[in-house]
Amino acid sequence: MATITTKLLNLIKISIFLISIFTPKAHAQSNECNSQSNNSCNDKSAALPLKIIAIVSILVTSMIGVTLPLFTKKIPALHPDRNLFVIVKAFAAGIILATGFMHVLPDSFDMLWSDCLKENPWHKFPFTGFVAMLSAIVTLMVDSMATAIYSSNQKKSSSTAIAPHHQGEDDEEAVVERGEQEMAAAPPRPAGHFHGHHHGMGKDRESFDTQLLRYRVVAMVLELGIVVHSVVIGLSLGASNNTCSIKGLIAALCFHQMFEGMGLGGCILQAEYKFLKKALMVFFFSVTTPFGIALGIGMSSIYKENSPSALIAVGLLNASSAGLLIYMALVDLLSADFMGPKLQGSINLQIKSYIAVLLGAGGMSLMAKWA
Ligand SMILES: [Zn+2]
């Protein structure tokens, strides 16, 4: 009887030992890929008010960030020479570049290389780089073809009509446009993407129109490129119930959105939209992360950050927006400005602008530490 008891005890000990070896692994695996960890920090009811605070504070800081560059136009002392305008744009371009390289691209690599995905094909081929590359080529294609089509249309109609978006714009913008026109009247850009049809007096107006249209398209496409990342970071905050980390995450996201907003704001500034469109772009950007948080709260029972389908969908979206952001930041924002007449005319302004680019890119890179 005693031997049976000791044998039984040993068997139990061994089985507990075996279970203790294998379960943490299995548990960790399922934790990582299927559900949220069950540590003491997880408290759904305590996390909800924090998320509400996050929605409000991120909404406000995003709005501050994105409207801040738009106010530089209102400073009269800095208006005439417009050097500040160029520097603000360079700063904004730096932020967009770092968003692509430091936030969106690494996120995509993380997701598509995740251990929660099958070895084949996800670990056999660098999908992130491939999709980002294709996306950059597609952006170039859309860019060049749209410009070509617009230019040929413009050529046909330039003798008969003035472009419609110059009618009905308020006085303040008209003043700005005249300023821009003077800039555009400078010698043609060495690295210009558009080879205008130079005939007579319409030349300046035409190249200015093409340039402005370009800026407008760039601002809108950039907003779309940023949206994926903004929604995803909101989504992961909304779906998390970890009260220990959520406070730090809220602060990080507020800075993140404010800074990213400054980048986008700089691009909206040069697009010179009318008030309503500007307000719409500001609104759209500001609500993306709060919308992501709300979505995360609503779907916290369904949405699993590490489920294969979520990883693949979000990873591929991130890869394509990374390609788009990097292309646009380098070609449409940085190269267009630095190779343009204004900066080519002054090494001093170039140096100031490069400092602005480095500050923008450095600041946004720092944010990558948190979100
Ligand atoms: Zn980020």
C-alpha cells in the first residue's frame, strides 16, 4: 500500500513537472498569438475611463499639431520674405520621411515576420520590402500620368479659360497666391517634374497651376498614407486593457499625433486650400486615432492584434503606405523644394532647411520608441 502511494506521488510529481515544463511555453504561445496576457495589470473596467481620456486628449493634440503650421501664415512679420514658409515645409517633410522609414516600415516588418504567421510563405520572402517597393513605383506612375494628363488638358483649355479654382478664393489667399506666383516666375526648376508648355504670358500661371494642383494631390495622398498607421496605433490602444502601460501610451500617442499633425499641416499649408477644405483635412486627420481607439474598444472581444488575418492585412497595408510615404517625402516634398528655385538660390536658406529636416525627422524617429 505504501509503495503504491509513493509510486502514485512520484507519478503526480513527474506529471506536474512535465506540465510545468510544457505549459508555460504553450501558454505563452497562445497568449502571444490568440489572446491578451492575463497579468494583474489587466482591468477592463478601469481601462475604459482611461481610453475615454485618450480619445479626447489625442483629438485635441492632433488638432493643435495639424493647425500649428497653418498659423505661420498669420504672422505678418514673417510673411513677405516667406523663408519661414520654406523652413516649415522642410520640417514637415522630415516628419513625413521619418513616419515612413521609422514607424510604418518597421511596423510592417514586425507584423509580416511575426511568429504567429506560418513559416511558409511569410518567413521565406521579405513581403514588406516587396510591397513597399511596388507601392513606390505605383505612386510614381500615378504621379507622372496624372501630371501628363492634367498638362495636356491644360494645354487645350489654357487659351480659353482660367482654371476654376482661382475663382472665388478669398483675398488673403489671393495675396498668398500672388506671392507664390512671384516665386514660380523665377527661373525654371532644374529638377522639375513637369515640362510646361512655355508660350507667351500664360506660362507662369500655367506652371503655377500645375504646381498648386500637385501640392493639393500630395497633401491628400499623404493624409491617406498616414491614416493606416494612425488608425492602427489607436486600435491597439483601444483593444488593450493593460492599465499599467496605458497611461504612458496615451502620452506617447498625444505627442505622436501632434508631431505627425505638424508634418501633415506643413503639406496642407503649401496646398493653399480654401478654409472649408482645410478644415475637412484637419478634421479627418484629427479623428483617425480617436476613431481607432473607439473601434478597438468596440471590437476588443473580436479583434485580436496577433491573429494571422489581422497581421497580414495590417502588415500589407502598412507596407504599401510606407512605400507611398517614403516616395512622397523624398520626391514630392524634399527634392521638389531643395532642387527648386528658392532653395537653389540660397545656400544659407538650404542649411537652415536641412536643420529643419533633421529636427523633424529626428523628433519623429524618437517617437518610434513608444508608438
Ligand atoms: Zn508611429
